Amino acid sequence: MAGDGGTGRGGTGRVTRRRVRTRADLLRAAFAVFAAKGFGHVSIEQVCEAAGYSRGAFYSNFATLDELFFALYAERAGLIAEQVSAALAGGGPDLDVPATVDRVTEVLLLDRDWLLVKTDFLVRAARDPDVSRTLLEHRAALRRAIADHLDRARGHTELPAVLGTVEDAAHAVVAAYDGVTVQLLLDGDVEHARAWLKQLLTALLTDGSAEPAAHRRG
């Protein structure tokens, strides 16, 4: 089993690189264990065993299992925000709805293991105001990324009047994603989830006349 991955936070560049690798390995292993067992059923020892590191390596990177869990959530939620921002920016100022929806739904993280971990975090957030604030901040960042692009597109492309402001439209997009991911948790059908999300987003961001990408089921 590997050692502690370097001690102290102000060591040499070599130690810093090792610490970065150790932290990444612990997060990757924790993700798999959390997804398989659920956060409340996982111990530090199980994470260390899955990562191939000692408890010393764990404690040189994270003070508690909660800290690791929150770091994992922040990493994955940040990745989703980056994916959405990049996909939205790919089309320039015009809001070409079909092309934009295609880009977003192709890159968006629709991973059942991530959704299981995210659901654990949501349950924690529902009972803990501090965790709730963290979750709300991440969701707000995702909505801002969407709203910013919709705002830049105004004057080039009109959104359906029923959506109101770009902020309202961003809320609707995130709500569509939430709904699709719940279905994905239940049936495990990633391809259908991606197609259904494409259909929902197209309907939201147009007058609804676009050809549907999937037929509703389930």
C-alpha cells in the first residue's frame, strides 16, 4: 500500500506533484466506492483500500470523509458547468437552438454513478443548511453559465415569450436536466436520457415546432 503521498503543504515541486496525484487517486477511488455503497455506508479505510493508499495519505489530503465527499462533488459539478459553458460558447453569438442543444446534450455528463453520488449530496443538503448552501452555489453557477449565453444571444435569436427572462429560461433548462436524470437513475438508459433531454431542451427554447428527437416513455 502506498505511503502518505508527501508530508506538509509547502514541500518541493516533486512532493507537490505527488500530493496532486495522491489526491486525484483518492477522489477517483472514493467516487467508485460512494457510487457503489452510498456515502453513509463508506469508511475511510474502504476509500484507502480502493485507492491503494494508507490512512496517512488520506489525512495528508483530507481532514474527514465529509471533506473528501464535498471535494468530489465540487470537482464533478465544476466539470458539468465547464462542459455546458464550452458547448454554449461553441456557436458564437447566435442561438442556433438545434445546434446548441446537440452540443450540450452530447457533452453533458449523464453518468449514473455520478448521479448516485449527487443524490447522496442532495439528501445531505436537504438536512444540513451548510451543505445546502454549497449545492445552491453550484446550481447557481450552472444557471449563470446558461443565462449568460442566452443573454448574449438576445437580439440575434428570440426565446419563447412564455420563458420570461433569460434567468427564467436557465431555471427551466436546469429543471429539465434534473427531471431527465431522475429517470436515468431509475432505468439506467443513458441513450434514451440524452435523446429525451434533447427533445425537452428543444421544446423549451423554441416554439415547440422542431422535430422531436425522442418519443416519451417510462
